[in-house]
Amino acid sequence: MRPTTFPCLALLLSLGGLTHAQKGYILSYLMPPGGEGAASVALGVAIPGGPSSMAVNPALLAWEGARTSSMVQYSWSYMDLEPDRHLPNYSQEVRSFGIRFPFKSGTDLALGYTWNQLEMGSDTFWLDRNRGEIRKKEETVHHFVLSGRWGGVASAGVGYKSADSRLRGTMLDDSGNPIRSTASAESWDLGMMVAPRWRIPSTSLRAGPSLGVSFINVDPDQMVNFGDTIDYAIAHLRRWGTGVTVFSPDLFSVDLFLEDEADVGPSYPQATVRYQGWSLDVLGLLKVSSADLTDPDQSRRETHESYQATFDLKQIWRLRGRLESGDWTSLPSDRAKDYPLPTFDILGAKVSPNLRLTYTRKNVRGWDYRGASSANDAQERIGWAICL
């Protein structure tokens, strides 16, 4: 169903009084960065889904190395925010990088960086009363994360962000001269995750719950709008998620998840945004995910769907070994039999590189909710990832 109202995100950028806009003009804090599996269709608070997930919960980054059997991860994604109207420069682009050091099996330390660029059209910047030039309305967030995992069961992470927003276009200073309004913010994130796994007796299946929680912008810092006399509070988000995973090693994996996000800051009370959905992985090479979103404040009810194809050298070698041996019950080894790439000893840790390429495509379908149509209907996000 196509929207009949002007797109929601464009309205946010016009700063016309909608809830999220009033919480501060760093809109990237409120937009999921995308990823794999649950992270591609929801937040992915409790289910690791690519290095970009560190922006949702910094504790997730430490799981990426073990999840992808790699040491280095890089991802890129792009979403056209106005596909139906074909408006130029309305997009979100996210690039993420992570590196992992395995101390021992199940214990890792990871460092990561995410660059999040949001563009919302353009505006005429007046050099003086008679001359103007067209400039993009954009926002950039730089995010640095340190994350650790212990025993293959629990992880914690901390993130630092700096943001630069140029969404409001031209303003006038106290003397009446045109200036470009620029907003900046610095803040910290905290997160944790617990995800034990157990074997189901008399079967080859493993299962377990996962629980994740993150606090975004935990410090009381406020964003300053240059050229403006008002300091605007940034959103203080609490995100939590829970899930259940059932899998048979190297054959399939099913995730069921439920996630909530809310602004817990005192300035702007917000109704909870909720995601609930599932993800199915087959052979570690194909994945389908779906989630339903409900956002009462923005009158949004949407279905997010994603499809993912993966080339994973280690996974292919593991499948080959299982076919040859007939063993479909043991946990996968980090180094498959006759694996062609060498193993290195780095600071006492055995490191075996991988070659993993992932392509993900996400679609949004909007539905009527409380008499309003979702303005995000027909949005698409395309993502690539490479892990070594």
C-alpha cells in the first residue's frame, strides 16, 4: 500500500514538530543501520548481524569474528529513503569495520568503527541577500566501539560517538546575516548480551535463549545548534531484545526475536517501538528474515523482509567434510579438514583466515495504522559485507 501523506522521514527533517525531530536533530541515532538476519529487518539487539550492529548494541561486535569465522569484517549498506518519489539526495549510507583478536576459544576482544551518513535533500544557502548556492542537508556520525566476549556466552561493549548535523539549512544570526546552522553532539553507548547454547538430548540440535540490552547516549550531554540560542536534548534510547535460537550445525538455524526501543530521557516521553520476527538460515549460505514493526508515535505499522546470499569458504569446506564423513552432529571447527588457507600464530593465538562475501536486500511494506499510511512503504536497503 503506497503512502498518501508526505514521507515521514522528510517531515522529520523539516523539523515541523514531530516527536523524533524534537528530541534533537541527530536523526541517525534513531535509524537502524542495517545488517544481516535480525539486524537487517529489525534492530538485532540480542542477535549479532554484522559489524554495523555495534551501533545498535556495542556488545554485539565481539561475536562477529566467531559468527563469520574471520578476523576482519567490513560492511556497506545503502537505503533510498524516497524510492517512489525519486527525490535526489534522500538516502542513508553506512560503512562499518571490525577487527577481532581471539584470546582463546569463546573469548575475544574486538574494535570497531562505523560511519553513518544521512542525506535529506538540499537547501539554498544564501551567501548574502542576493547570492545563494545549493548545499546538501546532511548528517554524519562517527562511532567507535570496544567489545569483549567471555566463554562464548556473554559479552559487553562501550561505544563513543561524535555527530555533525547540517539538516536545518540556512539561518540568520543576531545581526541578520545568513549562516549555515550546524549541530554537533558527542555521547557514549553501553551494551551487554548473554546467549548460552545447549544440546538437545538424543538429537543433533542445539538451542538457547539470547538477551541483549543497550543504552544509547547514556551521558547527559546536549547538542548545540550553532547560530541558535537553544540547546536541544538528544535522544536517550533504551533498547532491549530477546530471542530463541534452534540450530543444527552447518545445516540450518532458526531465530525468533522480540525487541523494543524507547526514549527514556526526561524531556520527551515516547511510546515503545516494537519489532517481532524470525530468521531462517540454510547451510550458512542462504538466509530469509522478516519482522513486523509497530511505532505508535509515528503511526507506523510495517513488515520488513530481507533475503541474503553468502559465499563462505570455511563453510563450504565444512559442508564438504561433513558429506565425506557423514558427521552432521558435532559442532563446527574453526578450521575445516584440508582447508586451503594457512593458519598463523599471532601473539599466541591461532588465526585461520576466511573469505566470506554477503549480499543482503531488504524491503519495507507499510500498512494502514490508526487511519494513517506508513510513509516508509517501498523503501529498500542493499548491503554488502566481506570478512577475512
